[in-house]
Amino acid sequence: MTMLTPHNKVHLRESYNILVVDDNEIDRATTCHMLSLGKDAEYVITAVDSVNKAEAYLADPKNIIDLAFLDYQLIDKTAEDVLQIMQRYERDIPVIVATSFATKRKENQLLKYGIYDFWDKNLLNPASLEHSIRFALNRHQLSQTRYHSQLLQGETLASVIHDLKNPISTIESYNKIAKRLVDKSLSASGDVTDSDSERVDICFDTIEKNCQLLQHLVEEILELSKSQAEQQSFPKQSVSINNILRACIQNFTPKAQECNLKLSTNISDKDFVIQGNKDKLTQVFNNLISNAIKYTDNGKITVGLSEQLNKGKPVAHITLQDTGIGIDAKNLDTIFKPFNHIEHKTQKKVDSHGLGLSIVKNLVEQHEGKIYVVSTKGEGSKFTVELPLE
């Protein structure tokens, strides 16, 4: 197995890991040489001379492969055998196949595996090879983006329909009950009795609450859609994280006191300035503090701000820790996904559709930041946001 590593080359803007499978030593060396001449990107090449070695490399999940370049005719086997191995190990990567004797039959034989290009080796040169690689990578990325977008849209649509059906069904039921009560009382006595009047009031209160629930859900969906549409488009300027956090804390202090919660801070005196959008960051921290209050029945909520290093670069390290109900470990991986439904056993009535944290993550990432959470069920949660400092 031969590997050409980055120190053999001039570092360029992009880097891709290419697996070359060719049993002909001269052809294999020629392909690697052409890739080393690439102008658009830097190619980290792993070259193997047999299907068995290719399988061993593909079987190890630690081996990152962005694209595979396969010789069609291998010793006692063909590129089709390598493609079948890729399927077996669920390696969804773009593939280019080349052969010294190109025929339409060979190409058609491999099309069912979704190969991106099929070349006659005699026609390959550094420029055409790199163009083919770029074309395959771009098409594959577009295909993946469309797939995940469609998958998310399908899951989201199903969740939206489910969430809309529940309050609508409740509204319809209570509206029918209220109408029957009014009709019964009027037909019996010409007036509505006190008992029926109270039951009618309950019906209309329930209808009103479910209408508010629908409005809240629609607003969250619109906010999520808006945040996704605004990717990298909102204006940014130098803003103080300290000032934004203090304003958010001041805004929620009355609500925390009303819920008998202590809202405390551990904010550094140093002013932390980042390139960001004040309104969007306010939305992030408002959402996190609001959630902490919702899911904490007693105890305290602590907001912290300090400077830390992330991969050698300074970041504003914001933490929000509560003594609330916590999150089950099985839900931590999906907590930031849209319409993530989690059962929250709390004394407060909470209307949530799993959109808030998805929006928060979206906004944090648009500020080139990261958000993560650690939590213990029954003890509380700690959300951490890291944003690059100026």
C-alpha cells in the first residue's frame, strides 16, 4: 500500500482523500503522479494493488475516503468486485473507473452501481482527471444534500401534520361539546344553566389554549424556515457578549423569581467581543434561559462566561447550567434536531415542539460557533456555547 501524504505537496485550499485501486504498477504510479499535479485541490492518495488490500482499507471505518479511482480489470477480478465491497461496508463515496480497453458494455455494467465517470486510460491527463474528480465530488455532494433535505422535509412534514392534528382535533371536540350544552340548555329552559355555563366556559378556555398552541407552533415553524433561509445572510458587527448576556438575564429575572428559582451569573469582568448579530445572539440566549426556567422546578440556574482556547484559538465560552429535570442519555444525540419530541416530566405546563434548540444550533453555527450539552436525568443540564473571539 502506498500513501502520498500532505508533506509531499504544496498545501492548497482543499484536501481530498483518494483511494486508487490498480494492479498495474506503471498505471498506478501514473495516476498518482497526475493527481500530484492537481491545481484545484490537494489529494492525499492511498494506492493499493489488489481487491483484497482495497477491502482491508475499506473495512476500517477510521480510513476516510472522499473518492475512489478504480482500474476496471484487476487480477482475476474487476472494479465491480470493489464496488460490491463498498456496498457491503456501506461506503457511499463517488467512484471513477478507468480501463485500457474501454467499451460501452463495461461502462453499462457498472452504471447500476452509480459510478460517476468511466475513462479510457489512454485519454487521461492531469487536467481531465482533476476535472472528472471535481465533477464527481460536486455531484455527489449535491446528491447527498438533496437526499438529506428531502429526508428532513419528509420527517418534518410528518411531525408538523401530527402536531397540527392534535390541537385541531381538541378544538373540534370541545366546540361540539359546547354547542351541545348550549343547545340542550336553550331547548330545555330557554336559558343556559349555571352548571352548563361553567362547562361551556371550560370548553372555550380549552379552545383558546389550543388556538394559542397552534399559533405558537406556526411561529416556530416560520422561525425555523427563516433561520435556514438566512444562512450567512444576516449582518454582523462587533458585539459584546457580556452586554447581550446581561440584558437576557435581566429580562428573565422576574420570571425566574416567579418560579422560585435563583438566576445567578458567573461572568468574567473582561469584555468579550465577537463578530455577530446582536438580535440573533439575543434569540439564542433567550431561548436557552427560557428552556432552563421551563424545565427546572426548583433550585437555580447559573449563566457563565469565560475565555477558553479551542484548538489554540480563543473563544467566548458561555455556559448555562440548571438543576432541572435533565435529559435522558438516549435523547442527547437528537436534542438539536427539528421536531425532536422528548417527554418532559415537570410540574409546569410546557408547550414544546422541539424547534427551539434546532433554531439555536442553526444560529450558533452561522456565527461559526458550536453548541453542546451534557445532562444527567433528574439532576440537571449544562448547555455550552463557544463563539470565536475577534
